[in-house]
Amino acid sequence: MKEQAHKRLNVGCGFDYRPGYVNVDMHQRHGPDVVADVLDLATFPSGFYEELVAQDVLEHVARSDVRRALFEWNRVLAVGGQIFVRTTELGGLVRALEAPEHQGIYDQERLIQNVFGTQAYQGDFHLSGFTEPLFRFYMWEAGFEVSSITLHQGVFLDAHARKLNDLGFELDRADTPAPAFVSQLFRAVLGREPNPEELRQETAALDGTSRRSLIMKLLLSDERKEIMARRVPPFPRALHRPGLLRRVARRAKRLVKAAVAPLR
Ligand SMILES: C[S@@+](CC[C@H](N)C(=O)[O-])C[C@H]1O[C@@H](n2cnc3c(N)ncnc32)[C@H](O)[C@@H]1O
């Protein structure tokens, strides 16, 4: 099976065919090993891959599908597996567009192309864009621990991360009876038991849909989004940090505030 020829995936490979990887693209013309949508790697096994490269592809996914893409990439990776994402960084793009040295028409067109994509064929349009805080949030929400974020050519975000946990996809692998599976899944994804109606409905739905689809449905639910938004930790900042002087001034202001607080 081509999908399991290697333990490394290169999704949205385009012409960047990487030996030693299973190269995946939606277009046959790029000569990938497997033609597939990066949002639905249905024929790829769960928890199998040690590395996934997604270079210049996440911005081609509709904004409303970014979570789905990252959850799907989580699913195929083994716990501890590495992920590399390169995608457009809007802060860098805005700065570059405003920079005095990029005011020539050629440079402006090139940067605008980085925002919206080359638009040469279907799949070649940019449908989403990222900032560091938002990107870090999506990765955290999808069970990844980011180890580094750097700026590439001033306008792309390069991120290395590691998969921390299975998000509930591990339940798909166990041979649990349907009602017990539904209960376990609700606990794993939403941190609560299903109510009797949910238990009945979702158990019945499993006759016509896969367990994997139900896992994705709960991961994408508004309820989980709200839970995660409430738990969001403070993320470090690596890109576009304020200059040294501004950082020193902010720290001094915080120290003065803390010193005078007990006097009030
Ligand atoms: C800008 S190219 C990047 C190619 C390569 N990764 C690189 O870094 O040179 C984006 C590629 O993603 C592919 N692509 C876009 N959306 C996709 C999707 N939903 N599923 C699979 N491939 C997709 C396009 O066909 C295209 O080959």
C-alpha cells in the first residue's frame, strides 16, 4: 500500500516531491504518491506516521476547515510524532507591504500574491492566513506542542511541533461496543457524559457513519471550541516582539504598579 510505504508524510506536496516520504496532493499532475484531500486522509492509518510536513498548504484550506485539517494531521501522526508547518504570516506580510524598500510595483505584486495565492489553478488560492497567536492557538487546540516558530523570508511562519495526545482518535482503534464508545468519546473530548438523548442518537448514528466521523464531529463542535477557548494558556511570542526599549519600559511600568499597589 502506497500510504504505508514510509512513515513520513508530505501533504500538499506540489512539485516538492520528497524521497523517503509518502507525497500527497489533490492533483495528479504533480505526480504525488497518493492523490488525496489533506482534509480527509481516510485511507491513511491512524497513529502511524513519525513526521508530517505541510509546507505552504494550510493557507490553501478554507478558514472554516483549518481545525479539521489539523485534527486530521493529528490523527495520522503517532504520539510524539513531529510536524512541520510553513504558512503565510499576516503580520510579516503587512509589515513587508508597508516597508519603504518594498514600495516598487513588482514587490507589491509579489507580496499580494503571497496573501492571495498564485491563483493558477484550483487549489492554488489562499483561503486563510495566520498570525502567531492564532496559529499557536490552533496548534495547541489540535494537540500539538510547538517547539519553535520562526519567520521565513519575512512573510512565512515556519513552525516545528510535536504531537502530545490523540484527542480521542485512539478510541477508534479499540473494539468497544457502540454505547460505551460514545460515552468514552464524550468524556475524552467534552469532559462530560452524554445525556440519554445524545447517547441514543449518536449510538444509532454509528450504524450509518464511522466512529472516526463522530470523533471529528465532537472535536469540531461549538461546545469543544468554547471549552478550549476558556482554557487557552498564555502563549509565548517569537515573532514581531516589541523592541528592547519598549519591553524594558513595559517591565518598569509593571514593577512600579506592583510596588505602589500595597500603598493604595
Ligand atoms: C503552494 S503549493 C505548495 C507545494 C509544496 N508543498 C511546496 O512547498 O513547494 C500548494 C499545494 O497544495 C495542494 N493542495 C491545496 N489544497 C489541497 C487539498 N485540500 N488537498 C491536497 N492538496 C492540496 C495544491 O495542489 C498544491 O500542489
